[in-house]
Amino acid sequence: MKNAIVYSINSGEEKFEDSSRFRQLIYSVSRLRRFNKNIDVYAYISDKNFFSSIEKYKSLNIIFKYFKIPSYNVPNIDYDNSKNAERLWHRWTNTFETLRSLGYDNVLYVDTDTIFYNDPEILFSIYGNTESIYTREDNCYDIMESLNVENNGLNAGQVLFSKNLIHTEKNMFKFMKEYINLKLIDAKNQISEEMYSQTLWVIDQYALYEYYKSIGIQTRFYNKKHVMLHLEPWINPTSELVLHHYLNENYKVAVPAEFANDDISERFL
């Protein structure tokens, strides 16, 4: 099998090398390279100025690609005007671009707040080449209840797609836009302002879940012994753990201080 890892980061107006997501990315790939030095790793970055620095990081064998944040032009949708759409939507466009255009059998999209504990080929060998998407269930239970999301939805930080799903890209974004629009119109009048603000950050993953449900494709979940979320590695055996999506809020707990706090770009000078 020909497999790849994809990260996709919209740096906004912030200089990418000064951001916590840059430090997370470097630590994540550094951990990955302990177990697999050859698998293709793509990092899609929206900060064009960063590309003058990429030679410094060649030892990590990352394929950096620039992407421009697209305009989705969805009228009357608060989500589209909130910048959260721009911050999140690119994950799926860049993942499918990699899967469709570059000839991979499987692509694993991961957020930067991810730590590898073993070779990701283990995940591809168990969960790859199927007609389903694989991820972990989400645990924003109050938000999912308010949106009537069933079966724990999905958490979008570690999603595995196979080439068997390339055809599903065609209508994906139209469905997701319509779903998000309708759900947010309803939610704004029914939930607190604080919960609504939180919903903006996660609703695209529920839209993805509902899209696949609508076309009869199952969202399946990794075995928890292979992929863990939040602080699960602190309370569960990790002998078979491959990937830990620790989430931003646990950044200082999960990531060593020399990566979390220091100017790690200096290591590559």
C-alpha cells in the first residue's frame, strides 16, 4: 500500500513559525520519524512567507505545500462569516487533493496536536483500504445533543480515508455547507452564546459525519488501544498505542517543555 500523512494549517495573520501549531507540527513529525522515516508527510501551510524557511526542516522529510484559503460564498450563514469555516474547511479539501491527485491508497489526516507512539503503517494495515472512514468518536456531548448528532458523531483530528472514497468528494462540500447553515440557524436561537461559540469550532466534523451517513457510508471508530484522545494515555495501557490526539487544551501537559516553550526553529539552523 502507498500511504501518506496530511497536516493542514491555516496560520491566519500570524507568522507560522511563531505559532504554537508550528511547534506542535515539528514535535508531531519528530515523533513520527522515530518509527517511520520514509512515509510521505504533507504539511499544507497558508503562510506563504514560511516557505523561505523550509530548507531548515529538510531533516524531517516533510513535503510542504502552500494553499490559499478559498472563499466558499455561502450566503446568510454566520459560520461562513466567523472565520472558523476558513480555519477548518481546508482540512478536507487538502486531504482529498492528496488522495485524488497523488495516487495514494490511503491518507491519514491528523491535526498538529498529535503524538505518534508507533508506526502509522499499523493503522493503515488494520483500517486502510475499506469503504468506510475511520476516526474516533467525539465527546462534546452537550453540543452533539443540541444538534441531534447520533452515535457520538466523529472527532476530526485523526481521520483515515481510502482511495475507495475519492468519489464521495463530489457532493461533500455542498452537503456540508447546507447542513452547517441549517443547524446554526436553529442552534443560535436555542443554545447559549458560549455554547454557540464552541459549536462553530466543531460543527464541520458533524457535517462530515452526517454527509457520509446520508450516502450510506459508515463512520467507524479505531480501537481505543490504537488511537487515544485527550488524557486517555494517562489512564489506559499504551503498549499498543499508535497515535494520541491530545487536543490543544492539553498542550503543555502532553508536549515536552523544550518543544512547547522554546524557539525550536533554532534547532534546525
